[in-house]
Amino acid sequence: MAEQIAAKKDMRLAALRRFATAITILNVLGHTVLGFEQSLAQPVIALLTAYATEILLETLESRRLGRKPRFLGPGTAFVDFMLSAHITGLAVAMLLYANDRLLPIAFAAAAAIGSKHLFRIGTNGASRHFFNPSNLGITATLLAFPWVGIAQPYMFTENLSGGWDWLLPAVIICSGTFLNSVFTKRIPLILTWLGVFVLQAAARHFLFGNLFLPSLNPMTGVAFLLFTFYMVTDPATTPVTRRGQIAFGAAMAAAYGLLMSFHIVFGLFFGLTLVCAGRGALLYAKSLAAQRAEARERPDVRIAAEA
């Protein structure tokens, strides 16, 4: 059992390292070649905020539990610990567009990191967060700052032409497929999400008269590919089992279709937040039921469960 847990941890760390490398390269190319229109100060402030928030909250948590902070471990412990914050900072800076303002970007990074420590559920003897950090930070920012929007899809290929327009999406698809098939094991989630996305477009066409092909246009953008292969598949906040992944992917597409039917913009991000919240509620109910079942079998646990 211990060997299986260690193997899963190593796979997750390997995935984080590759994802951190990929999103770093994409941001560097975005600001130098592709056509990102955000200022260079925005990814810098996002990274600094994410780093500082992660270290602060981990320090407070370690003091509360009476243990050493995880970033003080041997070898590459500090770098490995900061990988998640690094990914989150670059993700919110890349996907949000706040003109030249820095406060919304810093807010998004802080909210994203803070959500990992604030929204947690105890399952299988461990405490885990259930909101996708980057997505929740983006969602909170869109709600708190109504004038902030999402980076337009054209920014990812603005300066590309000819075959390069096809090469970048191909690289994202190939690298994302490799990452999710070898490390995160989230291919069933991806396939279900894409398949039900087509179905919801067809349903909106027949029920509400939406044009079918234009309803599929988001699938042609680089932003959609990044969301599909690198955000919705977050292994820390999505189910592990095949059945759970299928349910999660279907719920995500259904939530998007429902939001679009009510003409609510940013359906991808709001939809993922709603699905993560629903999954969190189910995990909480399952955990509560397990505690009560254990309390019925063991009277000495009943007091703790009721407390």
C-alpha cells in the first residue's frame, strides 16, 4: 500500500514538473512570439503573489499542526513544493485580461492559492482541496472585477501565419495527450468532455435554435485546448476512477451548455467551478456518512462524530 501511494506521488510530481515546464515555455513564447497582449508585469506579479501566498499559508498550517514546512525539505523539496504555485500564477496571468491593471491579477493568484487551504474535505484519512485553484481564482476575479475579461483566443496565435497556425495546436494536443495518458490518467475525462460538448451544442440547436456549427467554434481555439488538456484534467481535483471521470466530464459539458442557454458568459470557467463545488458536496456527504457509520459501530467514535 505504501509503495502504491509513493508511486502515485511520484507520478503526480512528474506531471507537475512537465506541466510547469510547458506553461513556462508557453508564457515566454506568448510574450515574445505568439502575441500575448498582457504586460510583462502581470505574470511577474502573479508569480510573486502565488509564491508568497503559498509560503505564508504553508507556514501557518505547519505551525498549527506542529510539523516542519514542506518547502524546507531536503534536495529539490522547495522547488517541487512551489511547482503548483508556479503553474497557478502563470495560468491566471495568461488567461485573464485586465488591461494594464495589476491588482486583479494579484487577487486571482492569491484567491487561487488560498482556495487550496480554505476549501478542503477529509477523505480516506487525508484532507484534500476540491476546487481547481487556477479556475477558482479566475472565477472569483471575474465576479469581483466585472470589467476584467478572459484573454481573447486570437492572442495565442496573433503573430503566427501559414503552417504555424496548425503547428501550435498540434503541439498542445500531442503534449496534452501524452501528459494525460501517461501521468494523470485522465483520457476518459477528456473524451467524455469533448463528446458531451458536441451533444450539448446539438441539444441547444434543437431546443433553442442555436446554430450547431457556430456552437462548436470554441473547440477550434487554443484557449479551449489549454482548458481541455491542462485545466479540466487537474488530477488533484478530478475523480480517479473511470466512472467518476466520465461523470465529471459529462457534468462539465452539461454545465457549460446550461450556462450558455441562459446567456451567461465565461461558461467554461463558471461551469468548472460549479462542477467542482458539486463534487465537493458529494465528497462531504460521503465523508459524513462514513463517520456516522463508524460511530454506530464504535461508540467511542460517536462523540467525535457528533462534535
